Amino acid sequence: MKKQLILIFTLLIILSCDENRIDCSTVLCAGPPVFFFELNSNGENVLENDTYTLDNISVTGTDEASLVLEIRPIQTVSGEVASLVLNNPSWEPRAYELVLNLGADFSVPLSIDMGLTEVESCCGGIPVVNAISIDGELQSLNGGTFFTVVLN
């Protein structure tokens, strides 16, 4: 009887240990990406000096109806900067071809390639940025989703 109890106890310990199991209830997942654009012309932020407001800024292109624009200050390494915020609560894994329009003065092409995080992970299936190009130039994602756009 003593041998059986030891055997049962040992089996329970072995079966209850799963080193590969992750408790997903303790994981905080990021939401869909939100983009922040600092817009500069002649060395000045055109949002801070009120050259452009939401009344004369628009984005056209792929799923433009689901895009949300706002102007909001964001804290950067160099201080607080007024930024154009581009959000889409329903990003899907595909390429988005957009044009940022600043009145009749500037049209800046934006290409955003969205993907999804790995499904097997705790945070699987969440939209993630694979790549972004601004005016045809591929941008580094090392700084997250904050970009400076120089208007020419």
C-alpha cells in the first residue's frame, strides 16, 4: 500500500508539471497600433502653429471610413510635441494605401502593411505593423509608431 501511495504521488507531481504552459491571465496584451505623426514644414510643427487643424486634414484610401484622426500632444525624448493621431480600431492583416491630405497644399502617401501576432501565443491574433512607408520611404519601426513627416 505504501508503494502504491508513493507511486500515485510521484505520478501526480509529474503530470501536474508542464514547463511549457503559460498562464495567459497574467499577460497584458497590447491593443491595435495607433500611429503618431509630427508634421514639419520649414522646421516648424504645422500643428503647433495652427497652420493645419482637423478641419483641413483628411486621410483617403483603404478603409478611410474606419480611420479616426485627432490632434494630441505626445511626449518624446525632445519634449512634448503636437501630433496627428491615426487610429483604426479594426485594423486587418493587409496592406493599406492611404493619402494624408493637408488642405490643398500637401498630399503625403502612406503605405501600411498590417499583420497579426502569432495565434499560438497568449496575445495571438492582435494587429501588428509589419512595415510602413511615408512618401515612398520605408520607415524604421525602432521608434514604435511615432514618425516625423517633413512637408516639402
